Amino acid sequence: MRMCGSASSRGNGSGSPRLATQPSSVTSMPCSRSSRSAMRIAFIVQRYGADILGGSEYSCRLIAERMASRHEVEVLTTCARDYVTWKNEYAEGMDRIRGVAVRRFAVARERDIATFNRYSNWIFHYPHTADDELEWLTQQGPWCPALLEYLERCHSSYDLLIFFTYLYAPTVLGLKIAPSRSILVPTAHDEPAIRLDLYKEVFSLPAAMAYQTNAERRFVSDTFRITARVEEVIGCGVDLPPPSSDPRRRGEAPADAGEAAPSHPPRRENGRSHSRGWMFRRRHRLYGPMVLYGGRIDPGKGCEELFEYFSTYAAEGGDAMLVLMGAKLMPIPDAPSVRFAGLLSEVERTAALEAATVVAVPSPFESLSLLALESFAAGTPILANARSEVVVEHCRASNAGLYYADKDEFVECLKVLLSDARLRASMGRHGRDYVRRNYRWDVVLSKYEKLMAAVRA
């Protein structure tokens, strides 16, 4: 029986993909189909892990976990945790995360971000060749020949290949291997890279396209000639916490903003606390209005602008606290109005969303924004960057968020949201209804099942 495994990239001086002659015993597995009637599905994504907070990686994990209850799911990914350097931090080989089989391959070269940024600036602004674009793709990373070699040998052992994110080499090169059984979840938005010629082929290859939003579908259709047999707007499912009736759950400040948080939980009814965010506020000593941001704390996510705009709000006498949860990839202001909560578990993350008065969604580039949808699910209104067409569309369709185009609008919108409890409560109800209609897991998984059946037909 033919065996498949992750081959070491050492000894391949060019760093280009090549077939391995001796698969690693750590990751060897037969190239055989399951005897079950369920499909055997490979998810291909640049990073994967319970501690990885990137939007596309997070969406991929959530969908893979749910799909694993119906199908035989395996994730093909790298050993990288950090998307800046692609340094190998996870162990190479087989792993199992929350019930999903994960096969990891070592990245062949780390990224020199300064060199890559200089090369990107050149290629985005000057005439260049197809070889120049391949060099850019290699420098961008993650450059993982072993993953591609495995896919070359073993793609026939999977019924379907689902590629997450159009941008990186595993998708760009992997889609060429078995396009007739491939689904692309592009998570695309308007950015300089997507204008490179090499992506024209990427969007022409897959048998099916699964978009996150209608806005993403419009953008992709306007930018590329799509030849997929089937296209569908699917998105990602979001869990709806049980509703809470206590107005204090929205985090209004007590009459005395300096009043200590209560030392005991609010009253309970039918066994459920009316203020599920209470424990989060008590743990982090948060007593008044709270603006929450969650995800990568990164300039690329709009955090630098968020810090600047919030400091203006605070300087004008605003008394809310900006609370940041997630991975810190840039300096955080040393200010009494800013609090870093760190990386949180999913339970703590949900509690934080419920404890927040408002959730800030500052990223100008989103293909879905799970932060916005999870905030809606928690009944918390959002304040979003108007440059993100996707999030603006969420706000308009749901009536659960406001959006700003500049600093003055940010400050004014924030003051409106923080000062009007009835408005927040109404927006919270609208947000939950929006998620219930469009992003329940049964709705999302049903759409995926129909898409996969169409590809196999």
C-alpha cells in the first residue's frame, strides 16, 4: 500500500516543491479512502490551532470542527504559529485538535518581513514579470514544499479539497493539483496583492467557490472571471448565547463610576445569571462603560488608528475603558483608559463580548468579520470602520452597528452609543435576530453540504 507523509524540506536548496522519496514515519498514513458513506475531506490552510486568532484560520477551524461530526475531516497545514515569520513552532506530524485530525508540515524558510515589505512595495508599483510574482509568493510564505508534495501524492485519497484563503502559496499552488474536486473559500477583500496576475489563475481553477458575504462575492466577480461550476455565499456559523434580560449586562456604569464591582453575582432566574459578563468585569476590575476589541492587536487590523481615535475620545473627557483581548503584535498605549486582557479562552471571550458596552471593529479589510457577528450574537452593538464594505453591509442589514469614516465620526458615534441604553438594547436585539436568520450553524452546514454534493455530482 502506498504511504503518504511529510517529507523534510532540508536538502532542497531551491526551496521549490519536489516529490519526496522517503516519507516521514511520524506522519505516514495510507492513501486509502474511508469505507464509510461520509466523505473524506481535506481542509488546506496556512495555519491551524486553537490558539490562532486570524479570521480565515479561525473560520476554517470552526467549520472543520462542525463538519467532522458528519464526515472524515483532516486538516493539512504548516507548523507555523506566527504569520509574520512563519517560524516552525508546532511539532511536525499528526495531531488532533478538538476532535479534528491535523497533519502538519514544516515550513522550509522563515519570512524576512523587512525584505518582503520592500519587495512588495516594488512589485505593487512597477512593471514586473511572472517570475517576479512567483518570487513574491515565495517570499510571502508560508513556503511549505512538503505540504504540496503530500497533496500531489495523496489527493486522490480525499473526496474533496477545501482551500481557505486565496492569498498564500499552499492555496495558489495546491489548487492546481486537483481543481475538479477543489472548493475555494477565498476570504478576499480589496488589497494590492489581489491585483497581481498570478491570482487570475487561482480564481479560475476551483470547481466551487464558497464566499463569506455578498459583498465579497460582488468584489470577486467584478475582479476575476469566475469559471466555477457552483458558487454560494455561506459564511461561518456563530453560536447564539442564551438571551439575558438584565439591562446591566450591557455594562452601564453605576451611579458612581468609581463604585466597586459587586462582590456577589446578580440575582438568578431559572438557574441562569442575568449578567453573564459580570465575572469578566469583576476579574478585570472594570466598573464603567467598556469598549472591547478582540483579535490580533496589529496595525493591519486598524488598531493603530483605533488607539489614536480612542485617545481623542478620552482626552475630550470620555470615561469608557478600551479593553483589548487577543494576541499583541504591536505596542499598546500606556494609558489609564486602556486595558490589555490577553489571550482568552472561548468561554472567556464570549463573557467579554457580553460584558462590553460596545465592540470596536476597526479593521478596514474584512471578508466576514467574526468579531462583528459574535458581538451581534452576544447582543452587543458594534462601532465599525466605514472602509470595510463587508462590515458596513452587516451594520446596514442588521441595524446593530454604527460606522465611522474619520476620527470625529468615531468619537461622536461612540458617545451616542455609550449614552443611549435603549438604543443599545434595540441594536442588541437586531444583532441577535440577524445572526439567527443568517449565521446559525445548521444554515451554514446545510449550504456546505449542498455545495459539496454539487461538486461531487
